[in-house]
Amino acid sequence: MTIKPLHTSLPPLPDLSLSCDGILNRRYHLYQPKKGYRFGTDAIVLAASIGAHYGTRIAEFGAGAGAVSLALSHFLPQSHITAIEKEADMVACLRHNIMLNDRQDFIRAHEGDITDLPELMKDSFDCVLSNPPFHHPSGTRSRNQRRALAHHGDEAVLDDWVSAALWALKPKGRLVMILRADRADDVIVTLREKGAGGISLQPIYPYKSSPAIRVIITAQKSHNGPFLLADGLVLHHPDGALTAQATQILSGEGAGQLAQLETGRDR
């Protein structure tokens, strides 16, 4: 498939086998490696969980090819997003995709390690969101290096992602993560240890009768608010078809829907 570029000169793509895939009902397109980690439902659900009241200066940790940042820029068109990615090939895809979709005025790519960010980023963001490596370190790693990094990380562990996000947030700024349900306790313990509060947990269910496979955890830096268990999102009907809410979110029409389910929060 050939996508007509909005600019005659786009940043070069890496020398990898790539596919060009549509997101949000093909409103946007992004190049990503054919093998290894590829964006999926998690990316769009994470972006849809950010409400306008979260602020306009946002950082994404581990941006990959840019699916989350592109979706977030669609849901919150006035936001200014710093998309942080460590791997050089993915940064090349990210920069290309930002300009391909004409979002360069709203999304800025930053190549760097989330555990070694510039001092100017400290205490500077209203919101940090991330789909971090969330598999247990002892689990079986994929033979594909890019997928292994996305699922297990490298030297950085999940606690490091939480710590780095809190470092980058303004006081009362919000951290939002989507991760495997069985890692939620690890993150909540770390958040409490580091003085974050106002923690909410939103389950993501594959089917109404199934256990949650993912959770979205939201917390505020330097905040003493109570824990909130928010309404969850059910992705599929028993026959496998998407639910109405999931369809709306994945098609790009569900801006802030999940954030609006966080009732009773100190805003």
C-alpha cells in the first residue's frame, strides 16, 4: 500500500522490513517493523484513557513507532506530546510517522533512555503515559530482540519506569500505565512507596465473564487521595464481536471515555 505523503521530504525510515498500517479507522498510518513488537489494542485504549483535565503537556515513555502518541494527539488535539523512545530504528519510524500524519506541531520525538533523561524534563509534564515492559523478568523471552525489549525491557525494571515517570511529572501530575493485570500489585506498591496517591485501577476484560487481562493504573504525584476502582472496559461480546464501547474507542471516537469513568476523583 502506498500512502501519499503530506510533505515532499519525510525523515528516512530504517533499513528494516516494514509494514504501513492504519489506526483509528485508517485516519492515520504508521510504518512499523513486520517482526517484533507491533501496536495493538493496548495502545489505543491507553490513549483513550487520558482526559482533557489531565493537562496539555504530556510525555509518552517507550513510544515505539508512535501509535499511542498519534492516537492521543487525535483524542486531545490541543495537547503537546514528547514521545520518548530509546531504540534508534524505532525512533526513525516514530519521526517518519509523526510527519507522515502531519502531527509535527503537536508531537516531538526524543531519542533517549527513560532512566537518563535531560534535567530540563524534571517536574515538567502534566501527564506521563506508558505501555511499559510488563512481563515478569523470569518469563520466557521472545527470540525477536525488539519484541523481547518491548515485553521484558533491558536493564530497566518496572519500578524504574514508575520512578522515572514520577521524576518527570509536575506536582499533582498524573502517571497513566497500561500493563498486565498480574503486575498491578507491583506498580501500586512502588507508587505508594514513592508518595503517589489518588490511585485508580481500571480493568480491561476480553469478555464480560473473563478475568481482566490488562489494567490501566492512574496515580498522582505527591497526592494523598484515596484508591479508586473504576468501571472497566469489556472488549468483546461472547461471539467475539467488539462491544459498542470498544468499537467507539478503537475507531477514534472515544476520546477520554475511560478517563470519564473515574468518578469521585479530586481534579
